[in-house]
Amino acid sequence: MTFLRCTLLSICLLPALAFGVAQQTTAKLPPPAGKTSSTPAAAPSTTPVATPAINHPATAPSAPHPPASTPQPNHAANVTPSYIIGPSDSLLIMVRGEADLTETVPVRPDGRISMTMLHDVQAAGFTPMQLGDNITTLLKQYLLDPVVTVTVMAVNSKQVYMMGEINHVGPINLTPGMTILQAIATAGGLTPYANKKKIYILRGDKQQKIPFDYTRAIQKGDMQGITLVPGDTIVVQ
């Protein structure tokens, strides 16, 4: 009887024992492929990853913009302070601190110049300094302590005329102290057909004829006391 009880008890305990063994075996098996382990994933590294350089098309550096051109002043004529302004001369009138009144003006045939604010001003017959003083006086009724400078930019009133056997016939500007030889040289010299013994100057309204010995002037430097004046005509036959 006792043996029968033990046998029945063993039969009842066998399923429980088999289930326990199966649980232990399952716990030891590795996780199947594709399943995520219960172990927490490592935190991503904070070390920056180098990004490969991207070759962009080379861009040429933009050329610097050229500086704004600054107007350059014209060259003044080579005249002495005692130069007398005449018709057709070109004058630069500068009024310090007054850009609107600074201008280049021609001397009209009547000897006057036209200026902003002042209109007509007599210029011919004065030196540049005298004209500057006159303009200063006229501007005092409009400006406080004006400072005026007059510069002769081109001498067109002082001319002599070349005629005959000269390479460049026509007017030339008469510079201070210019001799007849210098005037002929400025006009390109004599032509091969020029008669050096027949050179003379016509002067004044009455066309006074003044002979000039070219050979003596060349050989001895003798200008024969002749000083050119505006309006003279040098004739070479």
C-alpha cells in the first residue's frame, strides 16, 4: 500500500520537475537573432565626426572697385604776375569755400566775363591780381570776407600771325619774351623755298612794315631791337 502511494506521488511530481528544468534551460539560451538585448545601448559618442570637405568651384575674388576719379586741375598758363588779361583768354575764378562760384570762364571779345551772381565783370586790361581784387569787392555785397583767386589758364589774346613760306601758317600764342626766331620755330620753321632776306613784320592798323634780317639773327643773335607785340604778322617771302 505504501509502495503504491509512493509510485503515484512520483508520477504526480514528474510534470512539475520537467517544467522547472525546462525553465532553467530556456533562461540559459542566447536571445534569438534579430531580437534586441535587454542591455541598455551605449550612449552615442559626443566626439565630432570630421565632415569631408566639399570642393566648391573656385570663385575668383572680386576686383576692388577703382576709386572715384578725382577731377584734375588744368595746367595754368605760364604768365608773369604783370600779365594783362585780354579778349579770348581763359580764366579760372576761384572763390574760397564757394564751389558754386568757382568756374572757368572765357574773356569775351568785349573784354568782359560772365560770372554767377555778378553777371558781367570787366576783365581785359587788368592783371590777374587786380581782377581778383575787383571781384572780391563786388562779392562783398553778397558774401562775408570773400577770398578770390584769378588764374590765367590759356593765353589766346596774345597772338601773332605767321604768313608765307612757313610750315604752319596761322596764329600762334605769343608767350612773354618770345623772339621772332622763337615764333618761326614754333610755327615749324621755314620751308625750303623761303627767302631769308625777305622777312618782315606787319604791325598795327596802318600795317607798319618792319624788316628783319634772319641771317644776322641766326649768326650773331641780333634781334635788331624788335620785340613782338600781340597782333603782329610775320611774313616770310
